[in-house]
Amino acid sequence: MGESDQTTRPRRKRISNTTTNGIVSSIDKLHTAVNGVDVENGNGAIDNNSSKSQTSGVSNSRSATRRKRIQRAKRRKQKNKSNSTTLIAIGFIVCIISFGIIYEVGVLLSNLILNGAPTMSNSSTTSTNKQQQQQQQQQSEEDIKSILQSKIPNNNLPLTEQQEQTILQLASQHLDRFPISIGTDAGTKDDQDWESILHPGTEALQYFTGNGNRRIQKKKKKLAAKDIASLLSNNKLRGNQEKEVVRDNEEEEEDGYMRVPKLWDPIPYRIIANERDKRSGIITTNERESGVRRYLGNFGQRLMTPVEAKSIGSRIKVTNTTEGDEVLLETIFVAIASYRDYQCTQTIESVFNRATYPQRIRVGVIDQIHFNKDIPCSTPKNGTCIENPNQAICKYSKQIDYLTINSELSVGPVFARHLGHRLYRGEYFEIQSDAHVEYVKGWDVEIIEQWFSAHNEMAILSTYLSGVENHIDLQTGERISKSRPIMCQSDFEGRGGLKHLRHGQQPEGVPYIHDMPTLNPFWAAGFSFGRGHFVVNVPYDQHLPWIFQGEEISIGLRGFSYGYDYYSPERAACYHYYHRKNPPPMFWENSQIYRGSGLYGMNRLNAIIQMLGPSHRTNGGGETTDWIKTDELKYGIGKVRELSTFFDTFGIDVKKQTVEKHLCKFVGQPMQKKFIPALRPNQMGLDYDKINYRFVDPDSPIPISAQ
């Protein structure tokens, strides 16, 4: 209660209206009993038991006295009635204030009990509130640690699967929270949700200039590391952030660091992973600090177990739209990277408005804008939220997070989508799409049904999107076409160090397979749908500036090495706006600022996925190209499958940088027939040890003996 409320509250005890009327009634009855006067009816008759021997004067005197008493009683009664009215008004106000206090306390207690800590909103707060939130969160996390660790057996034996699940079940309310916002940046080193990272552009500058190589920018467009640092620290990293952010280390600003949300890593998984390491005699290093990834197969060192995989992903209870009963639904995180795109808000509107259950959706937007020219993605299209609160961007604002950054800091889609993966907060499913797409009506239910029909926990539904023209009714959101692309066409392009494997135009047609999605070898960035652990295990690489063509083979191969399989959905969840009349600017407008860093990014990409060409190798096969090896474990290759298995299976010669043509003739029913029998009985992906196949161009003059 505020100070003004305390000063206006009456100090003395107040009497309710009922109590006041009761007292007045008692006084009236007392007057009647003593004086023989019915004050309520105003009757001045003398009681029949009064002495008749009294003189007339005395009688008159007494009558006058009685009349005065009656008048005083009437005035007292009127005054009490007036006081009663005042008391009723004051009591009503006090009740409202008290109810408000009780409600706020109830909400706070419920958050502490159910969520472990108050959920941080995606709106700005004061520095004091941020510090209080941070202290509460730290205290809550310590409480969770204490509770969970008390359930761990006090011995050196390995934890059983049942013991680990008991720990996760105790923390289920903490893990099942939805939606969880990234909150606002407190600007401190001990912030639980944010951290400082080196901007890839600055990293490229330091890398090239630090080794004595030429400057990577033209003189007329020079942007030194300190200039980038200035951009990074000028309060433009978030549209909803305070004007002043306290920095712990001024040197970090000078070195070009930027503040970003941390990758999702809940406490319970860290506790289990640390116990595993301790009981196995493994010393945990800083590079391996991610508890959830150590829990989920230890950075791809082994395939996840079904129990481990199923432990990832929140669910919520919602009312069934058709039957009216309560159902438990999987949550969905939608990651959208936008570069100065005026259709970003429109895309978000279609995400929520066309979903059957918008309550289970959370959207994370990386909004790269020019602050003097562009309208932020968070701005409603049809009036303000006060004027038109039914806009999805207003109605579901608590389910949307925006990370708004200066467009001059853009170094391509890989880094933007990396930031998008940092917004993930434990949802059951994850979607990646562009900022200029239209979702179809009922997309959420339909795409989930298709995923379940694959009977594969490691399934990722991914494909290039068809255009909105002739595929979707933009007014109703209904699909009007059954055709869709499949991912089967890829070849090397570029020259020298920039040569890479790129997926080309994919064939589109009506699918022949109807009981499940269609297996294909490649992953597409334009649309990807799968379990949330895919984002956890295979996040976009933080250290790849200026990669556009090449991001898909990077994610695809890294995912393959972790055990994931790719499918084209039978029915598309959304459609793409191609050939727009007023296309927005592209990130290439910054190419002169970071000129040369693309080569640095491509060297790292090809080295990690083991696709360095002959120009980067010695006669003995060693590498001649220097590349930054930071975070190799975090953004590297798993050991569930060898990449050579992928190259051999699908006809890719890394040394010669050539591919077998006409792979699309195999992808579809032939591939489905040969590969689906190798699906593991526990539904944890295809077992390539059971797939004895090597694709060769069917139109090649060389005899096809390997098929």
C-alpha cells in the first residue's frame, strides 16, 4: 500500500453499518422502556402504568422534557444514519484496497511456489527492480539446488536413470514454466540470463589485423574495432531496454563486446550432469559448462536415450476448442530473424491468429533495424494496443520476445539466427522461419500431427517454402495447393576458399507418400520444425560472419552427426513472400564495413564440417588454412554418426568437391523404402550401420554396382 493510502486510512476502529443500526435500535428501546415513549413512531403518550395522581404542571413539565428527549433522539438517529453512510463508503474503499493487497501477495506467492522465481517480463524495469529480480532468482536457484541435491544418494555409484528422473520430476514445475521471457539485461557479470560475447565483426577484425594481414575494410568505409564497440554500447541492443545500462567492465565495451541472452541451461540438468562427471572422475571445464548438453549425450559424444530426449519440452493445459474439456498440449517456440523487414509484424500476426491453440506459442524475434528509418517489429500495424487491443501482437504480448539491434551490426543470417536460438526457453517444439511468411489456418495442430506420424524422436521437418501465390488464400488462411518441395538438389559453388556445398532450386510436386513425411538428405533454413532439443544440441554457430550460402549444409551435417534425420512435410505450415514489389534492404549493405570477414567465416564453416577443399590442404592432407577454433565443442560435430557416412551415402566427394547428379530420382519412395526399415525400435533415429547404400548418378556411364 502506498504512503497516501496509509495516511487516509482512519486510525480508530470503525463500526459497520449493521452494528451502528443495532446500537441506535437499542437506544430507542431504552428510551421507550424508561420514559414510556415510542421514539420510533414519535408517539408521546404516557405509559398507562404512570401515576395518575401527578399534578398538571408536573405533567406538562415532564411532557416538555419528553418532547426534547424525542427531538434529541431523532437528531441522534439522523446523525448516526449519516455516519453509517460514511462508514459504508470508507469500508468499501478499505475492502477494495485490502483485496488488491491480498491478490498481489497471492500472485507473488504462487509465482514463488509454482515457478521457483517471478517470471521476468519483456518490458523495461527500473535498475532497482532488476537487482531485486536478480536477487530473487539467485535465491530461488539456490533453493532449487539445495532441494535437488538433498535427493542425490550419498555414494560414489553412478546415478540410475530412475534417480535422475526423480530429480527432474521434483523440478518439473521449474522446467514446465511457460512462457518464460528472456527479461531485460541487468548489465552485470552475474546476471542469470544475459552475458557478454564478442561481436563476430569485431572478432574478424581482431583475427585478421592481429596476424598482420591486410585491413578488411576499404578506407572510405573504415570501421575499427572501437567504432563497432561504440555501436554495441550505445543503448540500441534492445528496443525495450533502459537508456542507461550499468557495465561491469569498460574494457569490454572498448573491445567490442555485446550483451545477449544466455543459451538455455536449466539448473536440474546441470546438477545431474555434474554428478555424472563427479562420479565418473571427469573434471568439468569451462568449455563443457552447459549442463543440459552434457546431459543430452555430452555434446554428441553419444546418442541421447529416449528418456533424456523426452525430458526436454514444456506442456500447458488449455481448454479444447471443440469438446470443451482440458487438454495437455506441447508448447512451440517460433524463431524469426528479421532484417529491416516491414512484414515482420504481419508474420507474427499470422502465427498467432491462424493457430488453433495460440496459448501454447511463444515467438522470439531478432529485429535488426535502422533506428532512424525503420519501424520496429514490435509496433502494431492497426493502431496502438490501447486503441485496438485485439491485435495478436498486443493480445499475446507476454508470449513474444524482441531482441532489437542496430542493423549496422548485422553480419548475415547465421549470427542473427544464432541470437534467435538464444531466445529458446525450453519449449517442446521449435520452428524457424523467415520474417515474411504467411502461416495457414490450424498450422500448429497439423504440423505436430505430421511430426508424430514419422514415429521418430529425431525427426526434423524441413524444406524450402513455396510462394504465397497460388498456394494460400491470404484472406482465410486456407491452403489451396497440395504441392510442396523436397530437399534433394545440392552442388558445389564458388571458387577457391569460398567454395562450398549449396542447396539449389528444389523440385516441387504433389507428394506420393501420405502416411508420413518424406525422408530427404538435406536441411533447409527457410523452414525447420522439430523437438526443442534440436536447438539445444545444434545451435547456430556464433563465429560465422557473412555466411549466407553454406549455413544449411553446416546445420544439416552437424545435426546428422548428432543423430537427427530430415523430412519434407506433406503439407506446408506456411508460405513465403517471394518477388515483393517493395523489397526491404538486405544485410549486404554492410558488406563494405566487414569486407573480407566472409572468407574467415567460410574457412571456419568448411573446417568444422570437414569439407575443406584441396586448396586448403597440403600434400599430406594437413590444413593450410588458419581458422579460429573457439567453441569447437559447442558448435562442432558429434560422434553419433561419421560425416563420411553422409558423404558416401549421398554421393558427395569432398576431396574433388563434386557430387553425383540426379539425387532427386532417389529421394522419395525409393529412399523411403530402403531407409525406413533402419529406424531404431526405440524411435531414436535411423541406424546408418544398417543402411548399406551408396548413391551413384543413375544417368552416369559408369556401371552402378554399388546400388
